[in-house]
Amino acid sequence: MIADNLSTVKASIPSGVKLIAVSKTKPEEDILEAYEAGQRVFGENKAQENQRKAANLPTDIEWHFIGHLQRNKVKYIAPFVSLIHSVDSIKLLKEINKQALKNDRIIDCLLQFYIATEETKFGLSLQEANELLNSEEFASLTNINIVGVMGMASNTSDEKKIKGEFLDLNNIFQQLKSGFFASNDSFSEISLGMSGDYQLAISAGSTMVRIGSSIFGKRNYIS
Ligand SMILES: *Cc1c(COP(=O)(O)O)cnc(C)c1O
């Protein structure tokens, strides 16, 4: 089932777009099934769950952290995480830097933006990101690398609204690129799109889609 779903999803994504298989809440057997079908990039949203899965599963898996991250939980994922999608404050970024240093690593991060019209979603505004990137605190961080932006659209069936929010994030990406990262080729990622809206996201310039239920089936609880 999972292998079939995975190949259907893969076939619907252009080769330049990275597929993050969102395995949050799913058992390790399910991840192994996708792994055996060739998938190497998985997304989790709880630090301790991610830590446990990383310890038990093949070491060539690339783990992406996609959930809201509390500062006191960074230590659980810092030894292995490939990319943190959900950076929404300088305080969190400082803690990631500290834990990256401890592990003698440089950790790639995305800045998460608030593009939806729902209060339940997290993320920076463009103004907050400008302040963060201009701050002396940010300039002093040696072990983090900002490689792009992430966002989540409103939970609506209104495709025009979703597309508009996606294009807002693309616009934010372009502004940050020219303002702060013009000479930095690694600032190149737009993490956008989930099971219900990834085709729209790709048409709005997404370079990474985060797909859970279309691969692993419905989750038993909302998280
Ligand atoms: C759960 C989750 C996804 C995947 O959602 P699906 O609708 O199951 O594809 C993507 N991004 C984030 C941030 C998530 O928390």
C-alpha cells in the first residue's frame, strides 16, 4: 500500500522538487516500507518521537523537522537532523546554534512564515524576518545555515486563496534572497505544499513538498 502510494505521489512531482515523506505519528514499520521502496527523506514534528525513530531506523535517512519546535527540545534532534523547517524566532535559532556547536555540526534551517489567515498557525512576518536577519545576534551565529523559507496555507478548499498565500511566500523568498542572500547559493528552498495542495504549491514555485496522508494514509489523531 505505502509503496504504491509513494510511487503515485512521486510520479506526480517534477524531478526538481524534493519529496519529504511526512511520517509523524506513524510506526517505524511504515517508514521502513517507504524506505525499502526507495524513499530517504522523512518529516517528523515531535522531537522525542523523531529521536526514537532516528535511533531505530537506517542511518542514511535524512530527517526533516517540520513541526513547531520548543527550545528545550532542540537537543533531542540536533545530533542528526538534516533540516529544520520551522524556525520562527531568534531565540530558537540561538538554541539551534548552541546545540549544533555541541554536536560539531552546522544545521540547515528554513524560516517559517505566517501566510495563512488562521491563528493556529505559527511563523514570522516579513518585517520580523528582516529584523532577525539584520540583528547582531543573528550575525554571531556560526553553526546555522538559513537555506530558505517554509509556509502553510489556510485550511480551506478555496484554491484561489491557497494559491495567493503560496505566492505570498514566493514573494517573501524573493525579497529575502535579494536583500540578504544574493551571493549565497544555498538560500534556495521554498518548502510549501501538503497532500491536499501540493500541485498548487509546485505551480507557485515550491522546491520541497511535505506529504503525509497521501503516502501513509490518514493519521489517527490530529497533530
Ligand atoms: C502533517 C504536516 C504535513 C503533511 O500533511 P498531509 O496533509 O498529511 O500531507 C505537512 N507539513 C506540516 C508542517 C505538517 O505538520
